[in-house]
Amino acid sequence: MAVLHLLSDAAKLKVLQKLMLYWDGQWYLKVVDRYGLEEAIALNRRVRTAFGRIEMRTMLQALRLGKGDARCEFVITAAE
């Protein structure tokens, strides 16, 4: 987008967060429409489990913590 330079980094982050939330919501609603609520709930549960692993791995990489690092316990505890 040609206008992104007009936004502060904080504003860009807020826009991105909202768009990600809207994207996720639209996927869920379309799954409900196509497969029904029960299947959407089951699929959402699987996605959340998988995403939790991705989220944790990404957080550990951002913090530069490797497998077996004792400081990982802090991140895991904070996420609970």
C-alpha cells in the first residue's frame, strides 16, 4: 500500500493485528457456513493447538532462546 508510510510503526502494528483477527474470523465463519458449527469447532481446536506450537517457537526465536535453555521455562510459564 502506498499510504503505509503515513502511519507510525505502532499504527501499522494495530492495523496488522486487526486484519489478522478479521482474517481468522472470516475463515471460521466460512467453515461454519460450509461444514457446520460442530466441525468448525473441531477444526478450530486443531488449528489453535498447531498455532500454539508455532507461536511458542516464534517467541523463543525472537528471544533467542534455544532448546534446553533454562530460560525457556520462563516463557512457557508466562504463556500458561
